[in-house]
Amino acid sequence: MLKDYLSPFAAGLAGHAELRAQQNTSRAVAMLNGDLISNARAQQGGVSARVYRNGVYGFASAVEYDEESVRRVLKAAEENALFLDSRVKKNAPALPVLPGGRKAVDREYTDIPQKDYIEFVRAMDDYLKRKYPALQSRQVVLRHDCMEKLLTVSDGTDSHSIRPRTHLIVRLTAEADDGMPVEYFNVIGGGEGILTDYFTDPAMYYAKLDEQVEQLMRKREGVFTNAGLKDVVLAPDLAGILAHEAVGHTVEADLVLGGSVAAHSLGKRVASDLVTLVDFAHTLPDGSRAPLPVYVDDEGTPACDEVLIRDGILVGYMNSRETALRFGMEPHGNARGYAYSDEPLIRMRNTAILPGRDKLEDMIAAIDDGYYFTRTNNGQADTTGEFMFGIMMGYEVKNGKLGRAIRDTTISGVAFQMLQTVDMLSDDMAWTCSGTCGKKQPMPVGMGGPAVKCKVNVAGK
């Protein structure tokens, strides 16, 4: 747990100023075909200060974290801000003061011995080796990271947050009849929390391993997709990455200022009226905790939900305090830094398309000739909204019924065009928080959504 050396400096903070102490922890164990190929433990921490003056920020950081280091980085940040202000001369207005005094409520963090990670991974690998000796390769990875932040901001915010997450990833390969390797990987357990929250009994996950092998064997006999604009159902796994990659980044205010497609779309239709997309802060509509909750961001802004698309209309952007002032919007806690030495950037938190009223089976039944895509293995998009996602698993749909499994393929399109073809959304949704967003700095994020029926470009053989 980080010791609080920041609070004594709160009374002396002038204008808008932020002090942040941070410690990032990571643990990873990986086994390939019974051999331990990774056994890593890392920890990084320090303190930073950021000061706003007339439209510019001065920033400084130090790896040492004690009272003297805090004093030193705060002085350096103030000097940097004054220097930049004398050169840039923006003469921008002061940032609005926001209600402070909000604390994040968190658990104590417990570090788990590395041998516990190794033992769990070995038990999972032993099960696969014993039951499925014909697999061409098997890789089991147990991954953990934790971000602890202590924050003191000039307007009174005093926050201490701890965000651990732990996930089990299994990658399996088999040989198809044509001699080509066929791969299927899956995140089969975990979430926000530490090892002992999820992974104490390997037997709890054997059924998921069996299901993964079954999917791999179906894919092994799979066919290649036919190219063209197709009617498809995207499973929630794909809806989540679509919400994040293809839509979310276009409505981050710094990228809007950089010329994203959303710069000229505010108040306009960008999706069918079935689509509402929200970046959730810490609590979901059903009252449950978000996958990776944020109560206060790294600028000291109290976090609340940001509605981005409502009934198909683009209604908002994700902002920092500075961009919110520029756009005449309210900041809702979207500025975060990955490491103590990183300045906060506008980032997503838990981004999702909200569910509709349809049943998955009815969505599939509504397709005469198309596909049901269930798993993705990668995805990328740019600020034009153009996207391309890899599809790792899926099925043909013929006359409303599921057919053969498919081999790896890709889908592509322009998000704001594709979203206007959405005509059905399932009445349930799924979340994941295993991903890391790579916008300049890595950042843990949550994403989710329902199954989505739409039209999308599908690649062929």
C-alpha cells in the first residue's frame, strides 16, 4: 500500500494542480507444451506533479517517492508551467473548480506468491496433456496486473484506488486435414481481482477447457468464408471491441480535435435508432460494479457515465477538463495515465453498446445467407472510423440455421456506416476486462455489448 506523502502539500496547491503517487505491479506465468517459458514479476512506481497555467501544463516526475521527492517534482512542474506559459502565451481561462473530497473505496491488495501461479498453470496444462494428447500445441498463461494510485488535487480531491485484475488465457493448436495449423485461444476466467478470487481450484475450469477443444475441433473441419457484404450476427465479444476500437476512439475529444470523423458528427445520426453506446464509470445499469471501475480520474474529476450515442444520434465526447472547457461540455472523469511518469490522456473506461430486445436464436433465424461470428483475435481502427477485425471463430448461417464452422477470416467497414445497418440487438450482454488499450500509453479497459445483427464486409479465401 502506498504511504500518503501527498496530503500535506494540498493546502499549498495553487490554481489547478495534481499530485499523483502510483505503483504498477505485474505477474505472468506461461507454459508451452509443458515447459515453463515465462515466469515474470515486475513493479514500477514513483510520483508526479502537473500544474496548469493559462492553457499550458507543466509536468514532472520522479521514481523516488518520499516527502522530499513530492516537494521536488511539484516545484519542477510549477517551473515548467511558468516557462511554457512565457513562451506559448495561450492566455486561456482557468480550469473550472470541481467538487472535491471524493474517495475511491477499495480493497486491500494482497500479493500472491509466484509458486501459486505456477502450480495453477501446471495443473491446467497437465489436464490438457492427459486428456487431449493429439493437440499440436497448448499454451497456458496466467496474467495479473495491478494499478495503485494515490491522488491529491488542488480543488480538494483526495483519492486512493487499487485496481487488480487476473486472467487465464489458453491457446490451443491442432492440425487440419489439409495439413494447416488451426488455432483457437480464449480468456477462460478471471476479472477484476487477485489470483485467489478466481483461481484456487483448477477443476473449476476443466469444463471450459473441454469446450475450447470442442470448438477447435469444429474449426479444424471448417470452411473459408465467401467475400462480400454479408448479413452477420456479431457475438458480444465482437460488439465490445467494436464499441471500443471502431467507435470509442473517434469520440475521444483529443482525437476529435485531431480531426476524427466525429468532429463533424455531433448531433447527427451515426447509427440506427436501436444503438445507444455508453462509457460507464463504475456502476452498470443493473446496479452491479463495472468491470474496471473508475471513481475519480487522474485530474481529480469525479467519474460518471458518458453517453456517446443515444438512439443512433452522436450526443457526446469523452473529455479531459481542458477539452471539456473547449467544447462547452462537462468532464466526466476520462483522463488517466498508465504510469507515474505519464501525463493523463483521455481514455475509455467501460465502453459498451446497450442491449436490445431480441433473442439470439431469432437473430440467427433472420439470416438467409450469412455468418455468426463468435470470437475475435485482433482488431484495429483509425480516426476515420474504418476498422478491420480478425475473426477467429464463427459459423455459416444458411436459411436461418447454423452450419459449418469457419476458418480464420477478417471483417471490415466504416463504423458509422455499419452501425446504421443494425436492425437487431440481443436482450443480454457480456463484459470483459482482459484487454489493454494502446493509445500512446497502455491502459486496462473494460468493454461489452449484446449480440449485434448488421451488415459487414467479410473477406474470402
